Amino acid sequence: MNPEPTYRVRRSDSQERAYQLHELTWLWRTAELPHDAEYLDGEGRWRPVNELVEPVIARLCAQEKKASVAAPTHHATRWWWAAAVAVLAGSGAAISPEIQRRYDGWQRQKEREREAVEREQEARKQDFIASNVVIPNMTHEEVRRIIGEPRAIKATGDSNLERWVYKTQVIVFQDGKVIGVESAK
């Protein structure tokens, strides 16, 4: 199995980092990668990341759509159900421990992947904190560490929203997490 290639990515805050393609598509789909991020292509030119990830995402969507279109017919479905019941009835007790072992292994793998993603997100957040950059999902305490106390805190009609006003920017929180940064007027 060939290792997945890595791409050098530069974000709008001038930070560069190497990502694998699956990481880039995930970050792009979850909007955690800025829309103006760029990657270094094979010819040494900086190009918009969307030129790299959008075709991959389109291909994945087409594959998912093709798989959903190729659903089995009603007759074929009956046959599959009959076969599944026969297999389960004939080998249930013998296969059950193996299935459980595989399922447990799959669950452990998913948990490790989730923990790795959480560690990566926390590391990225710490990078932003060290760079004094406010990003979505930061807490009140993290914002205070980066830029200090606000000049004013304004509540909105929605009890879950509040706006922290600074000299040059307004930070919008929802349920104690940053959801946006606006320039002060």
C-alpha cells in the first residue's frame, strides 16, 4: 500500500504545515480550513486549496450517489435476506465471538481516531493561542488569555449570544464558545 502524499498548506495567517489529502478534505468539509488557504503544487506554485480538495469531494459524492442508485431489486433483496438468515442460523454460535472481537476492535480503532482528531484540534488551537489569533470554538478564558478583558460585554436578545467589544474587533460567543470575529465600527 502506497503512503498518501502530503501537501504543504499555507493559511491566511502565514502558517505553513504539511497535511495528507484526507486531512485536507476533512478540514475543508468541516470549514476548519480557511477559504483562502493555499497548497504548494508539484511545480512549486501556491494554488488555492479548493482546487485540490473539491474534485476529491465531488468524486466521493458521485461514488456515494452511484452506490445509492445501484440498490438491489425487491426480488434480490428477498434472496439476500433468505441467505443471511440461513447463514446466521447455521453458524450463529460459532461466529459470534469472532464478530464481537472484530466489532470491539473496530470500536477501539474509532475511539483512537476520535482521540487523535481531538489532539490535533487542541494542538491547532494552542498554535492559534500562541500566535494571539482568535478562532471559532475558543472559550472565554482562552480569549482573555490572548487579548485580555473586553471594553464592554453586550448581551443580545438571544440569551445564548454575547458580544465582547474590543478596540478593533468584536468577538461573538454562543454558549460560551467563539462563533465569529467582526471588525469594530
